[in-house]
Amino acid sequence: MMKRKALNLCIAPGQAAAGGTTSSTTDTTLTSLAPNPKPHLALQSLVAAAAPTTVTINHNPIFSHMKFRTGSGFLRNNMNNTNNNINNLDDALSLYKQMVQMRPLPSIIRFNQLLGRIVKMKLHYFAVVSLFRDMCTVGIRVDEYTLCIVINCYCLLNQVGLGFSVLAGFFKRGFTPDVATFTALLKGLFRQGKVPVAQELFKKVINEKLCEPNHVMWGTIIDGLCKVGNNEKAVEFLRVMEKRRCKPDVVAYSTLIDSLCKDKLVDDAISLLYEMIGKGVAPNVVTYNCLIQGLCSLSKWKEAVKLWNQMEECNITPNVITYNILIDTFCKEGRVKEAKDVLTNMIRRGENPNVFTYNSLMDGYCLLGRIDEARRVFYGMLTTGLGPDVLSYSILINGYFRKKKMEEAMNLFREIPLKGLTPNTSIYNTVLQGLFRMGSYVNAREVFNEMQAAGLQPDFHTYCVMLDGICKSGHVDEALQLFCSMEADGVDLHLTMYTIILDGMCKSGRFNAAQDMFNSLSLKGLDPNCVTYTTMVNGLCLEGLLTEAKEFVKKMEENGCSANSVTYNVLVQGLLKGGQYDDAMLYCEEMMQRGMTLDSCTFSVLLDSFKESENDPSLLKIIQKYSRSGKKSKS
DNA sequence: ATAAGGCTAA
């Protein structure tokens, strides 16, 4: 218990890193051996630029559930073998505890290995920071590697400002930050969108010769530029790299290829593939995975299969990810049969399916309404030694809700904690949406409260599902209450949320209130989008204000927001219901010119109006036109 | 022989 106190360190803003001080950089012991004798001076302005406006670190009670395994052979077995058998945080912490008590202390390398191991778990970056702090307190002499690991963790926690404060620890200890250090910082800056600071840091690295950039650093910059959505700049960097000694490697090309694919520029991505091959850089599985994923997400899976074959010809072995991409794509296209063929193929070739594989398959079955088969996959996972994860539950629960089988869905939901899994916000969102769709308003409210009681913060989706569900179950005033309390809680009120509320108001006869709210949007700095406008057009139609509705459509186009098929359908329905058949016909013609079609709802309103109007000729014209075009598109 | 870059699901 005593030791735990030493471990249970939550970072306070002022003493963020590197043993406490952040500004005592007056170390003069740096010798001329270093490329730049005073890098800290060069970096001072950047430290300020990268600093967060407010420093907040979530208090992570990682040690509160820490269970020490005692009296077993576990720790002894791990003494000589740091890297193996450490599969979870508890194991790592136990080992750490054992290590700090050893005399003499294990070398810093062993500690670094342990920290690195925790980083690779991808979940416990803050634990690494805490352990580092403890190491400093206990008096273990950390080295450059340790500090670099900590910087990386801060960056992964989106706390690049704190990462920079670790730099002070470098200077204090007489270490010189190297290319790995700066690379980690650059990654952190890009992750938080601080592109100008990243650029400045890179400039300084070059101009002041803080280190020699290598492949990893260039790769990080290219990835960073891609991730902030600046492909052009990333290409520029690639071109600069081509002219330098440090030529782009597979990673640099693949990064860019992936980014192009994600922006649907698959053709450009493929050109880049051939370009790299032409320059003698051999693509690898990752390169092909990016391209196959890019093609698949555009539903061009036949071309994806071509690339797959090309890849095989080059003797590049597909990995789990490659198989999963194909399986997932086939499932999403409703081709579970093909997906299963890929699965069989993959097992035959000795690649083990993982949870992703089975989740995709389950999703495919659910999409086809074949819930029993989905369930069989779910339980089949257990027999292969894999455990369903929270996403597996979410998929199956969603499937049951689609089948309107609320009880099965909720039983599964209740099972999650019993299996040692922790429900996350996303699964709560699934359940809430399902419950609302079932009209189970009371249960949904309960689950919403339960979620907050469990310490889960509702996210954007949660709020949208709640607001929409409450409105659609006829409790608009309550939705407004929730909306107000969200505002009071400082929730960032997104346009979508306003649109949901506006829709609720319009559909419940509170049009004037809706109009007031709509007019107030610009004061809040929100620009209505097409959905918002359409919601209001619908509101006007419901009020019988058809002239205003037509003007509204004109107005939205003037505001640079072009009406889509939904807008027109809403307007046409309104006109039909209001008996303005000639106008309805005009708008239908406009729709045809724009390549839009009447949805089934509008069409049935059209037929109703036709009957009611005792065969109005304008309506007959529309019906004929659409029947004809319907036949044409079928043939 | 301990640190830094690319690909799967939502």
C-alpha cells in the first residue's frame, strides 16, 4: 500500500515533466561535440508556441485497480525476461514494482523496455508517464530513450505542450535531443493540428542543424501533412525528399498513397504506385492494403481483386489486414458468400482470423437480416480462442434491434460487464438508438442515466440520438430541456443538434419557436446546411405556408446551399397536399432536369392526390413521366 | 540491441 502511493502520481500542471523543472535550462555543460551547442535557445519560442492554452490531464486511476500477483512464480519468471509474458497493464506494473525493489537496480535499458512494452499496448500512455514520474522520484537515472518514450506518450495523449516541457529534462541532464526526439514532437504537433509550429520546428532543425533528418522524420512530416488534409504539401515534401540524399522509402510512398485513397483519389494513388516501382522502391503489403482499401471503399472490389493478384505475382504475402479488408467489403456489399470464401482461403493459407474478421462477418449477416447466423459466428469466436469484444456485442445488439428483438438485444447488453468487458459510449449509443426505434422511451432514458452514472461522457452521437429519440416519441419539451442543460454544461452545440430540435418543433406545431431558433443560428456562428433548410421547408409546408416554402428554397440556393432531392421531395409533397398541383408539376420537372427522382413517399402522396382531385391532368402528366422514366431506368 | 513514420473496425 505504501508503494502504491508513490506510484499513484497525477501530473500537476506546473511540474509536468522531467522531474519537475521546466525552465532551468541554463546548463552549460554541453560541449562542442554536440551539433548545436545550445539547442534549447533555438527552441524557446517553439515551447511557447506549442504550449496548450490550458493544461489538463485527465486523472487516470490506473493504479486504483492494480492487482499485485504475489507468491507465485510469475514475478520470478519475469526477472530475466522483461519482454515476454507482459500482456496487460497489471503485469507490467507488477514487474515494475519488483524491479524498483531490486538491488542493484536493473539497468535503465530494462526499464525502457518495460515502458516500451506498455506503449505497444496502445491504451495506457498515461501509465507510462506515471511510471516515469515515479522513476524520477525513486532516483532511477533515466536516459534519452526514457525521455523520448515519455515525449511520445504525451504526444499520443494529445499533450504536445507537455512533450516540449520534457525537452527541459534533456538539457537539465546534459542530454542532446536527437532525431527521434524531434520526430516524436513533430508527430505530436501534427496530431493536434499545430502545423505552423511543426513547420517552424522543422525549419529550425534544418537551419540550426539540431539533427540530421532521416527517413522516419520525413515520413512523419508527410504523414502529418496528409492527416491534416494537405496532400499537396505532402507531395511537395516527397518531391523535396527525392532531390535529397534521403530518398523516399516504401513508408513515405505508402503514406501518401493511403492519403490519396482516403480522399477517393485512387487513380492518383495507383499512378504513385507505378511511380515508386519505376524508381526502384518496392511496394509491400501495407502499400497494397492501402490501395485495396481505397478501391473497396469506392465499391470497386473487382479492381481490388486485380491488385490482389498483382500483389501475389510480386510474391507479397497478404496479411490479416488484407484479408479483413476484402471480407469486410464483401460483407458490406451483402456478399457474405464471397466473404466466407476469403475466410476459408485465409485459414487454408495459415493466416489466423482475428476479432475484426469475425465482426465483419457478423455485420454482413446482420445486414442481410440473418441474425441467427450472426449469432453463430459470435459464439464460434469463442471456440477459436478469441473473445468477442465490445464491437462484436454492438454489432449483434444492433442486429437484434433491427429484427425488433429488444429482449435479446438487452440481454446481450447486460452480458457485457459479466464477460469482463467495459461498455463504451459507442455501444450505449447503439442501444439508445435501438430502444428509441422500438419506441421504448422510458428504457432509453434509463439507459442514458445509467451511462452517465457509469462515468461515460455522452458524445456527439449520444446527444443526437437522445434529442431525436425524445422528439420523435412526442416529448419535444423534454428534448428542449435536455438541449438547455447541454448548453449549460458547456456542450459544443453542433448544427445537427439544432436541426434535430428544429425538426421536432416543426413536427409538433411549434413552428414559430422553430423560426425564432432558425433565425438565431447565425448569431451563434452557425450556417444552416441543406438539411437544416429542408427541415424548415417542411415546417413551412406543414403550416400551409406554401409560398414561403417556395421562397425558402430559392433563398437557400442564394445562400450557396443547393437544394437536394430530399428538399424537392419535401416541397413537392407540401404542394400536393396543399392542392397546388401545377406548381408541384413544375418542381417535378425541375427535379427531372437535375436528375432527381421522387421517393416512394412522395409518389404515394402523388397517387392519393390524383385520386382525390378526380384525375387532375397536371398530376397525370407527372405520374406518366415518372412511370416512363421508371421503366426506362429498369431496362 | 531500450526511443521516433504508413494499412483493418467504429
